[in-house]
Amino acid sequence: MKLEIIVAEIGSTTTVVSGFSHLATAPRLAGQGQGPTTVEAGDVRQGLKLALADLRANLGTEDLEWQHIYACSSAAGGLKMTVHGLVYDMTARAAREAALGAGAVLHQVTAGAISDLDLEKTREISPNIILLAGGVDYGERQIILDNARKLATLDLPIPLIYAGNVAIQDEVRAIFAGTRFLPTIVENVYPHIDELNIEPTRQAIQRAFEEHIIHAPGMGQIRELVDGPIQPVPGAVLNAAVTLYGKLGDLLVFDVGGATTDLHSVTPGSDEVNSILISPEPMAKRTVEGDLGVYRNAANLISLAGKENLAAALGSGQMEDFIVPIPETEEEIAFAEALTAKAISTALERHAGRIRYIYGPGGRLKVARGKDLTRVKYVIGTGGALTRLPQGKELLAASLSSRDPAFLGPPAEAKILIDRHYIMAAAGVLASSHPQAAIALMLKSMDLEGFDVSETDN
């Protein structure tokens, strides 16, 4: 059997391979295979081999060929980043949005002058990449230059992206010229008041991810086996969400995994809320909750939910016995669903914005802070937990039950969809070369085949 494209998603817990055919005419998911990701075993290639063997078994053939194989991965634990801006609600926040959208895991965000303690923390974190921003174009200069000089003393052999005031690009470049840093200069993430420009920074971070990801055991050899760059899994899912927005309109994607819970929203928000926003929000926004994984970070979810509240899902036995990468027994499934429910509600609370009231000389003012999800029409579940657990759709529906008028979450009438074939990350990779095929495959996975994919609704 010969497939056109295989996409390997090398996650923190499992490796999934998806095989596709007839992409130009009638796109079809020919089959999938999965195996445990084998970072701990010292070579992620073993997990990929197991997933490909499972794919062959599911297709009923040992004679499997393909034209191209692509990959996305989070097996190296994510891109460890620190972000340094000027004003938190402006440049620091814009830089943070760019970093998260590119699939990074943020370990430090500073605003204003970098202190000695800030610098020491950066040194202890030992980031894979540093993002320096600050100042609107032709605005503040000195604090940003001082921050650049302080960071330069770290002399780390890692990429450093400067995405700040365009007027001092040459000076920043000169500061890092004598260090081991690998500087990249991109457009300002916050060039003017209330204007975000995060895409150039996001692309630079993704390029850095491609260089970093090869450091996972065996990933260098996988890089030699696949065609094109290895994309970060979160970036691939966000790309899938943006691509799907062109067909469905405003949407929210929950990606609940073994290590993190990621939310991706693609919506401009309502005119009413936009008129009272304190600071701008990106059209496509990602948040990553590194403490909400249902396997590697199960202990955090147990603490958030409370052991007494999880007792009903446990039956008998020790709680630790039910924390498994792939739940199979009735008790393991029930426990995983309880943890997933807590991951969903907590992640949504952190992602969505809120209406607040502030008081000034003119009296009480109504303002909004954060992402407005009130226009969302579709709530989509992907990731290992929501696509494999029996109650995935019900768990998502429960998250829409908030009656808090100040909460800017999705409306209760939003349609719940499940990525049944678990292909959003793969579709995000495919979308770069086959966007219409990616849309068709996602619609089929979500039982929305009735949509005419030749049209664009947005």
C-alpha cells in the first residue's frame, strides 16, 4: 500500500502517525497508528517505529510506502523561553502572546528594567531562547538598551530575538555581536499604541524550535528522515484552528494532553467588548497550561480538584494506581475523565477574559480585560484525552454552563465538536501545503461533512 503523506505527531506521552491519501480529489485518512513516546528510553525513534508498526497492523499490510513524511513534536519538553519587555500590558504581553502562539513554554516574563534578581533567575532557568522587546517604534530607548546589555552578560550560546523599538535595532545588534548569543532582529511586536504585530516574532520562534527540537534523544535522526521542518505541536494545532476558522467562523479548541492543556481561540470578539478592552488581544490566541496535564501533571489536577471530590471516580484502590498514560479499565477511564473535567474548567478560566469595574474621577467605568469568547460558535475537543475518552463531548459541554455575567467565555449554545480522528495537529501540518484537504479532513473528523469546502465563510 502506498500513501501520499504520513504525519507523525511525537507528543510528550504518545506518538501518533496518520496516513493520508487522495489529497487533491477526495482527501481520506487511510489509517492511524500509535505507540508510547520513548524519550525516557533514550531514543524517540523507537516510539515512531512502534507507531508505524501499529499503522501497518491497522491497515493489514507489511508493505507500506509513502511519498512524504512530515512531523510535529513536543517530545523535547517544549521550547523553554524567557520574555523581557517594557510595560507588561503592552510590549511584554505582546511578546508573551507571540511566544505562546509559537509553541513555547514560558518560564519568566519581566517588564521594565531587568533587575539583578531577574537576571539571576534567567541564568538559573537556562532558557533555550530569549525574547527581548520593548518600546513602540521611535519611543523609549534607554531601558531597552540597558536590558540588552544586562542580558548580554549571560553570554549564552542560544538564539536571542529582538522584537522591540525599530529605532535601536543596530545598537541592539552591536551589543550582542561580541557574545555567544545568536541574535535575530524582527519587526516590533508592539509598533504603535494598541497595535499587535506578533506574527514575525512567532515565525522566528518556530524556526528556533526547529533547531532546538533535534536535542531530544533520537530527534536528530528523525529530522533526517522527514520532509520539511519539524513543527511544534501547539503551533500545528493553532495553524489548524486558523485554517478551520476560514470555514466555520469563531471557534475555540481545547487540546488536553498528558503534559499540558492548551487552548486555541480564533475570534475577533464582539464589538461591544472590543470597545471597552483595556489592551488589544490577538485574533488567534493560544494559552498553555503546563500544570494541567492529565498524566505527567496529574498530581496538580488532583490538588486543584480535591481528593475528596475525586473519590466517586476512584472506586477502590490507591489514587496513584489510576494515573496511566492510556486508560483502559473502567476505573482508569472514570478517573481520567474527572481529571480532564478539571483541566478544561481551569484552562478556560485562565484563557477567557472578564468584565471589570474601575473607579476614577468620572465615577465607575466598565472595562474588559482578556480574550472575548462570547462570539464563539464552535467548541472543539482534540488531544489524547478528549478524543479517546467516552465522555469527551459531555465534559466540554459542562464547561459552557457558567452563568457569571462578567465571564467572557463561550455561549452555552455553542456547538460541541470532537476531533474523533485525532488529526488536528496533523491537519495543521498538512494545511501548509494542502489547505483544502486539511479542512475537508477536519470537517469529516468532526462529523461536519455537509459543509462545502470549496467556499470560504470568513
